Amino acid sequence: MRANELTADNIHLWRGERHLLQGLGFALNSGECLQVTGANGVGKTTLLRALCGLVPLEEGRICWRGQDILEDLENYYSELSYLGHDNGLKGDLTAAENLLYAARLRRRISPDEVLAALARVGAPEVAPHRLRRLSAGQRRRVALARMSLMGGALWIMDEPGSNLDARGQAVVIELLQAHLEAGGAAVVATHQELGLPATRLRPLVLQ
Amino acid sequence: MLQFLQMGGYAVFVWPSYALTAVVVGLNIYWARRSLRDAQAQTRRRLASVRSNP
Amino acid sequence: MSEQRIGFAAAAAALMARDLRLALRRSGDTLQPLGFFLVVTTLFPLALDPELSRLRDIAPAALWVGALLSSLLALDRLFREDAQDGALEQLALCGWPFAGLLLAKTAVHWLLTGLPLVLIAPLAATALGAPYAAMPGILASLFLGTLALSLIGAVGAGLTMSLNRNGSLLALLVLPLAAPVLIFGARATALAIAGEPLAAPLYLLAALSVLGATLAPWALAAAVRIGLE
Amino acid sequence: MAWVWFHRFGSPPHFYRLATALTPWFGWAAALLCTAGLIGGLVLAPADYQQGDGFRIIYVHAPSAWLSLMVYVVMASSAAVGLVWRMNVAHAIAASCASIGASFTAVALVTGMLWGRRMWGTYWEWDPRLTSELLLLFLYLGYIGLRNAIDDTGRADRASAVLAIVGVVNVPIIHYSVTWWNSLHQAPSVMKFGKPTMVPSMLVPLLVMLGGFTALFFALLLIRARGEVLRRERNARWPVDVPGLTAHEA
């Protein structure tokens, strides 16, 4: 039995007066992707941010490889890559600079690795341009390129396909499948059809 | 009694100080009870709504 | 993945390099607090009279109130933009001690707003009648003072970064905490202008900076984490 | 876990019942002590040979000033407990302290000015204690301002807790730097805000008033904290069996 990578049990969370997550729990193994779906405002983003430790839980625990993430947050984060609604990139820097600096927070990286990552997401031409001048879809692809550069055993992605055309959506699936085959785990909030085999896909519908 | 009220000529400083303190203490007591009552009413409403649709 | 792990220092250096490059790209913004400082200090003579000997008495007040307000102005932008575009989130999640990274970010902020202010202060001080001999003392006191202000102010900036209408809340939070810096700083500058030894207030100012450097990181990380919720 | 007992102590129902039981005790203690203190201070205590009857302002000024500082320390320490052990009851206590502390800081400031007015002839004197009191009031206003600016209770608790902790570390520093600053500009003559020499018959009422104000603070705190605890119990069922809270109550 593969060791449980990410487990959550009895999570309770409120947003203002609304009791968003009521005792939610799941277990995710390496090579598997938890697809979170549900109506708008049901708490998908809140759950993903809670899994990142960005939102403190009122009740319940989240464990990474058996250890509560709060016990050693930095160790958990060194294995985590997060893509939120915002791309987390700077408008005044070029795409290449953004990726260079983002990856350099974790490891040494050469400019051609950056270009390779941009090519992987199908946007090599954006490298020298300032992010502010790119379209929303191009910016999202640069954010996806950052995800692939940052690595990490656990990917948490919130609507990765937003602003992306069909070709872009396909890139999301390719990156995700490559990550899962490499033994990574993923939590993705999206209504997009991920086309993953049943063995790798764990659906979670929030009410 | 009058001599007491005059406070040796300092009445104009002493009594306002005591008056202000009394007012602030009174307000504090009123606001504290009021905030508790509001919270209790809010809880009552919450419990009522929970009981009607658990 | 070729995991050439890097140390925390390299990550902090990368972050500082990014912030510096960003600031140079928008040098207009970074020079704004400097302009504000010069304007504020030139207001005082207009409000008083041009007599240099009279100005010398209020020079410390003008310099330090100007320094305090201009660093307050710059502080509001310290985290706000990164919080809005998600960059701060990425920083929190990159796996390095968040307090350390935020301290590096504050250091860059000081390099861009505090240090230029210190370097330009002699100009304003001379305009306010400070003798040439007082310049080293003024530089030293403002150097330590702006450092302490940046550290204390950064905590305030972290607490108010995700509030949309904070307006003067940042000032209300920071100014009482900055009062000791203002007191010792202005005193040191006054002694420098008067040509008297200013070791005592300088030591106290240095102590405040050290206290800021030790207390601020924890408070900064906690404040920003709460702001990111 | 080892600290389960600590959590039990911080458990809202337990605290709510404890607070309900203790409030009348503190309330009556405050009433008795203040009445005794007032009689002692206003009637029995002799006039001060130097400041005449004017010194009697001290019987409200000193307790308020003491309260303004003590309440901030209570606020900061319960905020710290709330932040470290993530205990809602501690945050509820910190939230309740703010307005009480701020109001008594204002009282201390005004009564201090009135007392000063009688001795210095001006309403405001940059006396170190008055100035420290003023800056303490700004710290309270900053705390209250930050708390109101954040609508989510949990986040407001945690953010204001950080501010309170940073603030409490700075209170002694502010006081020291203001005193240091004041001593520079004034010739070290007799302290303007001179403490009248206190014979026992003057001192005892003051200590009684201090006790009375402290008891008053705890009574007010417990009342407010019960409300704040209820506001933070969004999901719990325990209020159902608390008398006076059940819906069918008239």
C-alpha cells in the first residue's frame, strides 16, 4: 500500500457566518489527483488554501506523509507548489525574469531551463516581454511554467485552466499527467475534464 | 455641608473629575451589559434557526 | 528534477535582487518618498522665518517629522502590491523561513527609501541652517532612525496590507510605536547641530534598531500570514 | 495531549458558566470598595497641607491610570495566549479589554489635566506621565481601529493580538523615552506633578479605590467576555442548555 501522501480529517472552516467545510476528510496517495468540484462559493478555494496552510483550521488536521503540516510547515512547503487564482507574477518583470526569480527561491536554475519550461507550456515567444503586456491566457501559461519549474511532490492548483484556450487546457493535462506519473500527488479545483485513468483520479464534490 | 462642597476652593476641578469618572463607569456598565444582551439574542436566533432546520 | 538545493541566503538574495530590479523599473515610485521628504522640510522655513539661527532650533523637528512621514508613505506600498498579485503567497509557500524573507524584503525597502533619505538629509539640514560639522551626527542618527522606522513600520504595513480602506490606520498604528525613535533621533540631531557629544541618544537609537530587528521578524511573519488568509 | 486540561479550562461553556458565577462577586466587591474609598478619600482624609482639597482628584485619577496600564497588559497577555494556543476564550477576553482600557485611559488623561490645571495653571503640560498616558490612548485607539477594520472575527482576533503584543513591549520603552525626553528640557526641579506626601489616612482610601476599580474592571470584563465568547461559538450546541439562552425563554 503506497504511503498516504496527503490526508485531511474532520476539517471545519467558516467564511464569515457560513459554515463552509463541515467535517471534510480524504486521503491521497502519490500518483493520484484529487479533483475538487462544486458550485461557486461552496468553498473550493478555501479548502485549497487550507491545504496550503494559508487558512488556519477551526477544527481538524491536515497531514503530509503522516505528520501534521503545522508541526514542520517549512518542510511541507519545500515539497509544495501552489497555483492560485492570482498568478503570483510581477507585471513589470519579463516572463523569463519572473520564472528565473520564482525558481531561484528553491534552486539554482539556468535561463535555458526557463525557455524549456515556456516551450513546454507552448509559449516560448513570451520570454522577453513584460508580463503586463501579455494576455491573461499567456500570463496563465507563464504561471503554469512556474509550476513545472518549482517541482515539488504536491501540486495544488485552483482553476489552472482559467483564461486558457483549448490548447492551453491540454497543456494543463499534459503537465498534470507527467507530474502524476513521476510519483507526484495533486489537488486540482476545476470543472475541466482531466482525462485521467480511474486509478489516478479521486473526485471530491463539495456541497 | 457647603464647606464640603466647596472643596477648599478647588470644587471646579474636583467635582468635574468625579462626575466624568462616574459617567465613564456608568457607560462601561451599560455598554458591557448591552453587548452581552446582543450576543445572547444573536445566539438565541442561531439556536432557533438550527433547531428549525438541523 | 536536478535538485541543486540552495541555501536560505541564496533564496533571500534572489528575492532582494527581484525587488531591486522591480524598483529600478519603476524608479518614479521609489523616488516619491524622497521628494515628499524634501517638500516637507522646505515647508518649515516657509512657516517660520528665513532667519537661519531661528531655523537651526527647529531643524531636528523638521528633519525627523519629515523622515517619519515619508517612510510612512513608502511603507504602505511595501506589501500591498505583492499581496494583491499573489507574489507574497508564493513567498510564504516557498519553504524558507517566512520571517527571514520578509526581513530581506524590508531591508530592500529600507535601501530604496531609508538610505536615500539619509544621503539627501544633509542637503535639507544645510537649508535649515545646520552647520557643516553637524553632518556626520545627522547622518548617523537618521541612518539608525530610518532603520528602526522601517522595521516597526513593516509590522504595521503587514497588519494593514489586505485592508482596502486603511487610510490613516497605518499611521495610527505606527506613530505611537515610533515615538521613542522620534524622541532619541531628534535629540541626537539637536546635539549634533549644537556641536555637543551625541553618544547617549545614538546608543539608545541603536538599541531601538536592535530591538526592532529582533522583535519585528516574528511580528512581521505573523502579521503577513494573517493578512494572507 | 498533555495540555488537554489547559484546553478544558479554555473551553467556552466552562468559561461562560464560571464568568456568570463570578460576575456578581466582583460587582459587589467593586461597589463596596469604591463607596468606602470615596467616603475615606473625600470626607475622612485631611486636606493636603500644600495642595488643599484639590489633591482629592487622586482618588479617581490614580486608579484610572493604574487601570489603563493593567488592562493593556491583561489584553496583551490574553491575546498572546489566544495566538499561541489558538484559544477563542483568550481572544474573547482580549477583545473585551480594549474598550474598557481605552475609556479609563481617557479618564486618567482628563483627570490628570484637571489636576495639572490646578497646579500649573494650564490645561495641558507635557508632563511625562500625561504624555505616556496620551500615547497609551493612541495604542488603544490603534488596536480598536485595527479590530474594526477586519470583519472576520478570527482574523481580527489574530491581527489585533500581534499588535497588542508589539504594543505591550513598547509601553515601557515609550514611558522611558518620554521621561528621558522630559527630563532633558525641564531643569530637574521638583517634579511638577508632585506626589502629595501621603499620611496613612490619605493612603488607605487610595488603596481601597485601587482595589475597587480593579474589581470593577474584572466585573465588566467577565460580562463582556461572555458576550464575545458567544459571538465566537458559531457552531456549538452548548448554549442550548444555558438558562436565559434557550429560544422559548419569554
